[in-house]
Amino acid sequence: MSTTTAAEPQYKVLIGMEIHVQLATQSKMFTGAANGFGGDPNSQVDPVILGLPGVLPVINKRAVEMAMMVGLALNCQIAAQTKWDRKSYYYPDLPKNYQISQYDQPLCGAGSIELPLADGGSKTVRIRRAHLEEDAGKLLHEAGMTESLVDLNRAGTPLLEIVTEPDLTSPEEARLFGEELRRICRYLGVSHGIMQQGHMRFEPNINLHIYHHGKTIKTAITEIKNLNSFRAVERACSYEIQRQLAEYLAHPEVMPSQGKSTRGWDDDKGMTLLQREKEEAHDYRYFPDPDLVPLHIAPRWVEAIRSGVVELPIARRKRYQEVFGMSAKEAFSLTEERAVADLFDRAASLGAPVRRLTNLFLGPAAKMANEAATDQATTVLISDLPVTAEQYARLAQLVETGGISATSAVMVFEHLIKHPEADPAQAAEQLGLMQIRDQNQTEAWVMQALAANPQAISDYKNNPKKKQASLGFLRGAVMKASQGKADPKLVGEILEAKLKA
Amino acid sequence: MLNELTALEIHNKIAAGEITATTAAQDCLSAITRADPHLHAYNAVFADRAMRQAEAVDQAHTAGQPRGLLAGVPIAIKDNLCTTFGATTCSSKMLKNFHSPYDATVVKKLEQAGAVILGKTNLDEFAMGSSTENSAFGPTRNPWNTQCVPGGSSGGSAAATAARLCAASLGSDTGGSIRQPASLCGIVGLKPTYGLVSRYGLVAFASSLDQIGPMTRTVGDAALLLQVIAGHDPWDSTSWPEPVPDYLSDLDKPLENVRIGLPAEFSGEGIEPEVSAAIAKAVDFYHRQGAKVVPVNLPHTKYGIAAYYVIAPAEASSNLARYDGVHYGHRTARPENLFDLYAASRAEGFGPEVQRRIMLGTYALSSGYYDAYYLRALRVRQLIKRDFDQAFEKCDFIACPTSPTVAFELGAKSGDPLQMYLCDVFTVTCNIAGIPGMNIPCGFSQTGLPIGLQILGPTFSEQRMLRLARMYEKHHDWHTRKPVLPQA
Amino acid sequence: MADTLNEAQVRHVAQLARLKLSDTDVPRLSRQISSILDYVAQLQEANVEGLEPMAHPLPLHSVLREDEVRPSLTVQQVLANAPGKVGAFFTVPKVLDTGLGGG
Ligand SMILES: [Mg+2]
Ligand SMILES: [Zn+2]
């Protein structure tokens, strides 16, 4: 592809992700202070969090177990022995001026996940490692104030830092990876994954391999700090790719391929900005924390945790397609949230016909859930609606056996929302939605409809182009005459017989 | 005067109804008023609180309620133990006004046992030193000669205990900070096995070396205090989980067939002849009591000081990073920016020795030097530990001097940090290996200054070590000698 | 391994350690620390081949606590020793340069 003209260079994008996941334990990583948010500033702080003289850390067992669950879900090797190290840097949100982390013996070693892609395919993304550490507090910068404010409520929250290999090759993949990881963490119950609250923070590491004039040029890696929305991940990656490419094209001869720089994302401006770092910023002086002893992880413990790991989204999607015969899109929607998929599985296990059940979930249930969310910040899931698996099962059954029509099912569903105790069949009865299969009654409705629509009969008989449409129209007229109670199958049979007569 | 009684005597006499906790406390407080202006053993005295505690003990006694092991015993504690009463200063300008919202585990244990806490004692700033001259609040003086240092860093506790300004005290020992001042002040000082006593609430100097221990006038008192403060603490991950043995009941039973090791490396050069002679005499005493005296080798202990002065400052540089003027402690006036807030607050808040060690430790951990200094020192640590493991196959205990010299004059070594560090030559290896070590008085110099014998034992050998020390004490009267104090 | 610490290194280490040194501190510390490093250099003689670094004196491992909440301090206690505070917050000189340090 080398030419004498200034050909557009071809390039490959390499993105590796570092993700910090806050673990939803009851207490903090190294002490018993509550691990929760939204309290008054500095109200979830004990002597350990405050880094007072003389305090000592003790490891939260549940945090280790949650980290192991994620590690297992990412097919990571769980270390037989791990230890804790201090990472030193001065910052007001870090009371001890060191963060307890894991340096050279992470809890979770190499692993990989199958990442579903937009086209329905998937790709393998390798995980380099995942380790436990503690979160820092928050530094607030109020406009007009000459000082910054420090709130330590977040300090000491258990964090799982996951690092991938640079296997993601586009901004979209980076976003999809983040979304899938969030799904996994929510499935495992280790994080609520509320992005607005910073439960998950992403740091993409990006560089390009540019093939130009017969050579391969590797651009220097940039790390974009602390992104907390999927949109920001995708946009920041896109921006950074274009920026690196432009930087190369402007000065191909001075492109540095060494070193790594850190950039921040300005969401309003839609651009990344170089962050100035002090010379010693990377001299973290890691050393083993003498206040903590190593952690040995017996295979028995790993197996106990493994046996508690739930069926993950990827496996579930596969099962829904293969066992339930859903489309990829349907399976994806229904497995997005574990609670929804659990509800679906329960209803299915009660004998609900899966096709009808799928239609109920993706039709009226999804619509109701959507409408129930009063604002953008709140999400209402199908599983949050007051309809039980038993009700879903009976309702789907009712449609399947022809007890009610699909249209009526929506009305019954709406009734169930308002009357959570109701039985679907009784509700259908009460609402007068039960289909009537009486031959004479149905014939009467058909006759009534035919009498009222002579033009349609004429079209059916004389105009081949309009034959199907007029049949549909007449069928609708019969249903209308029956107020939705007629059995559509029976209506079809009688109607066609009458028209042919 | 009841301040001259030992902790066990006070406990027994209160139990027998012969004395009250109130008079014991009162006598200690009076002694403090008279002598402490000359010694400066205390940073703070809690007279009112101590009297209230003593009254509560007396009331409980009258009501026939069960007594704790230290009921009514007046105790002094080193000012690097966190207390909800008074300040916890570490003798540093940095923490001059710091009030802890929690009590150290040992403080809770003392109070649960009924101890009356008289006050908090002076120390080398953040326990860094061997003379108590590095206190931001002025030095403590040796009760045997106020021109001399009491040793350090637990010099305040040592001086207070020797001068009968308390029945007993607590110190902390990172490289000899209990044993060396105990030696220089002529009292008993025990550094327990690492992990035996909870460090929760002990302001950390070097976490893998620090231990809290008793400083007392008698071996019996050391056993008593250790009984109270030892034991597993779920809030200290380095705390040993096994139950604490009974240190008191067999204390007077002599040890039989005991083998005492004399390390070739802990004799000769640099030791004052009077010290060597006193140690030899003490060893001879054990020999005459039927102990077998065997030569042992600790070939790598010569690296002890070097390893210690990498490991301890490295940990300290990290442990002391929290003192930055943000959440508590000294803050510089009108900082220009955040960096200045940190750097100026720390430069103003820390004294020269603390700054020197922070610098040394930061360097030892810094990029490019970690392997050569810190990692290497940790490997040498393993060598030193092995030396002891091998020695304790040949002997039950090791005997050697605690300090190569008797107490020196104030200012004698303060110009040369390295000379001061060499004071710890016989004590640091014990912390490096995590084993217990103990000082007992074993004589006086011509100039009337105390000499101390150090006993080192394998991990968790405190029960037998105390019996060994008690054997010696029973046949000697050094511990009954009293310094003549200047009076106010 | 350098057994001395020159003045430029002293300044660099002081920056890492957040210690503001005066112009007289620097040569003094350079001299004192160099003399200590010179002494410490004897560690290089020791044969440590095949030895594990000993970070802990005792063979303890796997000390864990249950995930149980214990009371926090009151906000008043948290701020009781604070040299700078506004409302329920600690204060520091305005920090413009964010994103430093770890994560
Ligand atoms: Mg990062
Ligand atoms: Zn991190």
C-alpha cells in the first residue's frame, strides 16, 4: 500500500481497559465502618478510615469472596497465595497517604471473557489480572471557594481493579465490554453497577499501530482517567484515536512510541486533555503492608465460591436461543437483567409456553416497566412490576389455549398490575375477555359484519388485488362486533366459508 | 510511701484491706509532684481522673465486687498509646494537640483490669531514638544521675518506674526501646514475642518490629502486666490467635536443665568492661544454679543494625506519611498550595531525627533503590532469624548485655546519629527476628549507674523466660535499690 | 548501589517525602544520610542467595473478618482534630490539578 501520494495510512486500534468496581459489601474493605453512600459528609468514617495514629486494617472476607466470584466469572486463575502492598502518594482524599492494594501477587490472575458484539457474534477478550484495593475519599471543588473540601465517606470502599489485555479494537467494543462487565457484576450481586454513583469507573489505555510507507508505527499509549459512563468510554476512545492519528500525521517523524501519558476526558468539550503529572507521580514506593499478613486461598474455598456463581449472561443468552428458540435480540433483551431473566425462567418452569411468555415480557411487560419509570435517573425493571411468575405462566397459558386473544392479554396484564392478587383467567372472565367459541354466536357476529360491509365483500370476490386486505378487514369487523371475544380461528373458518358460499 | 510498692504488693495489700487504691494513687501523684520537675518523665499527669479511678476501685472493693489483676495499681503509659483522655502526642509537635477518639487495646485491657492510669510518659519523638533526647517537649533525665539520659525511646516510662513515680509502666520496643532504657534505669523491661500484645492503638513506628511491653521494678510485676495486656485482638491482623499462658502461677519455680547460650558475637569490642564483668557474673550465677552454659553463634547479627536501619525507616516513612496537616495534627500557617501545606507542615511538625529517618526510608523504598536496600534487608532479616533458630536448637535462652554501656550524659551522642544507632547493637536483632527479649538489672557501675542483663528466647517463651529472670532476682537485691532523687 | 546521597538526591527524596528543607538542611542531611548509607552498605556482603525476603516475623496468614458493620465516629469526632474545616468537611488549599496519584 505504499505509494508516493500521501495515502491515508491504515491503522489498528488497541484498547486495554482498567476498570474499578466498587464491591457492594456491608462494611468497608479493612474496617467495620458502613459501606454505603448518600449519608452526610464524613458520616461513614471510623478511626481506620480517618487514618488515625495507631489504627490497623483487617481484611473483609466478603470482599475477597466477591472478588473471587468476579475472577471466576472472568475465567481468571485464582491465586493460591496473595498479599497486600502499600502504594504511596499524597492526596487529601487518601488519609494515610498510601493506598492498600495488591502489587505483584493479585488475587485473580489471567483470564478471559467471550464478549458479545453488536453483529450478534462475539470475541475473546483476555483479562490480565484483577486485584483488591481500597477506594479513596472525595475532593470537592465548590465554585467561588478558595479551598477544596474533603469528604471521606467513600474512602475504604472495597474496589476490584480489573485489567484487560489490549484486545479491544474499537470504541464500540470498549463500550460493549464495559456493559457486559457491568451485567456480570450485577448478575453476581457484587455491585449495583449504578454508573452515576461511580460504582464502576473505566480507564481505557489506547494506542494505534499505524501501517504507513511499509512500516509499522506504534503510537505511545495514553490512559484516559476515570470515565463513569459507557457513552463517555465510547466517545473518549473515538476522540483519542483521531487525536493520535492526527498527531502522527502532523509529525510522523517525531512520533514517540515510548512512555505513557495520562489524559482526562472533558465531557462538555468532547475532548481529552493531557494531565500534568509531577515528576515523582509514578514512584509509588510499593512495599508489602506490614500490618497485613498474606492470604492463602485453599482450593476448597475457590470451589465453594465457584459453586455459588450464578449462570452468567453469556450462558443464559445461549440457552435462551438454543433451548427456547429465541432470536439473538430477544435473548439479549431478556437476559440484560438477572432479576428479569430469573422471573422469566421461573414462569417458564411453571409450564408457560415460551413463545407466548416472550411476547408478554417484551410486549406489555416491557412497555409497563418503561412507563413506570418516572424520570431518566430511575429504572423500573419488568421484575419490579407486581406480576408474579405464576401469573405470567397462567396468562401465557391462557393465550396459548385460545382462552383469550393476544390483544386481550394486554388488557388482562394491565388489570394484573392494578390488582396484583388477581388470577388471570378470572380477570379475563370479569373483563369479559374470555373467547366465545359458540358456533351459532360466532356465525351471528359474522353475519352482522358481512351485512354492514357490502363493499368489502364485493372487493373480496371481484378484486384479486384487494382479496387479502378485505378478508383482514372483515375479520377485524367480526372481532369488533364480538367485542374481542370471538375466537379468531373460528371466525376465520366461518368467514371464509360464508364468503365462498 | 505506697509509691515504693510494686504492682503485686499493691494488688495484694488492697485485696487484704491493708491499703486503699486512693492512698496508693495519692502517694504516686505526690511523688510525681516532687520529682518529675527534675526528671520530666511525664508528658501529662491525669491526677483527677486517676483519683476517680482509684476511688472506684476502693468502692468496688468495699462492695465486694471481683477485682481485676491490676485493681488499684498506679500505672504510667508511654505517650504513643492512644487514649481518649488527654492528648496522644508521641512527644512530637506534630501531635501536640491530638486527642484520640479511641483507646488502644492495651489501654482498654489495663482499665478493665482495674489499673489506675497516672499519666503518659515522655519518649523520643515517635519512638525514634535511644536517649529520650529527641522529644519535642524536652529530654527525660535518668533518676540515677540527672546529668545522664534514661535511654530510649521509652525513657519516660523507665525513669518514672525507676524513680517510683508509678508502680509500673508500659513502653514500646521497636529496636530496643523497652529493654535499653530499662537497662539504663535499672528496671525490668520485657519486649514480648511479636504478635503477643495487640498493636491496635500503638502509634506505629515500624509495624513489623513494634511491640508493647511491661516496664517494672520486678519480674513478678512484668509477669502481672504481661498477663493483662497479652492476648489475641481481632483488630490487629498480626496478633497471635492462641490463648495466653499463665505467667504468674509457676513464676517462682526454678527452671531445671536450662541451657544458656553465650553468643561469641555479643561480647568483646565496644562493651564497657564493667558491663562485661556484670554479665559474666550473672551468667556464672546461672551456672552455679545448675544451668548449662553453651557457646552459640549468631554470625549474621553483625548485620542487625544495618538491616534495622533500612527496614525500620522504610516502614516509618510510610507509617508517618499520614501526618500531613490535612485531617489532624500540625498544619503550617497560610500554606501557598497543597504541596506547601504538606511539606511545610511536616517540616515544622517533625524533629530532625524523625525527618532523617523518613528521608532514609523514603530513599530505601524509592524507584531504583528498593531491591538494593529494602528487599536486601528483608533477606538479611531471614538470615538473622535463621541464626536464632539454629542457636535455639543448642540452648534455651541467650544471655548478653542489653546495652554496651551504662547511661551516658545528655548530649554525648546527639551530634552523630550513627553513634546513637549503635546503642541498639544488642537489642535490634530480637525485633528483627520477632523473638522475646528482656532486661533485668544485674549490677551497677562504679559511678552508680545500672547495668542490665538481656535474656533472649525463642518465640512465645515468655513463661519460661520470666521464671529464668525470677531465679536471678530472688538471689539478688539490685531491684530493691532506689535512686536518690532531687526534691522540689 | 550508591552509598551516598548527594544534595540533588536529598532534594528529590524530600520532595517524595513531602518535607520542606532549608538550604542548611540539605548539606547536613546529605552528610548524615551518606554516613548511614555507608554503614548500611555492609548488607551487600551478606550471602542472601535463595533466601525469601522476610516481611513478617511470624508465620501468620489468612486473617479475615466477617463483613459486619460497626459504628462510625460522629461527624463531630471525625473533625475534632481537623486543622481546617468548613461545615462537615475538611478543607485544603484549592486543588486545581486533579487526577494525580493512584486509583
Ligand atoms: Mg489506572
Ligand atoms: Zn486501582
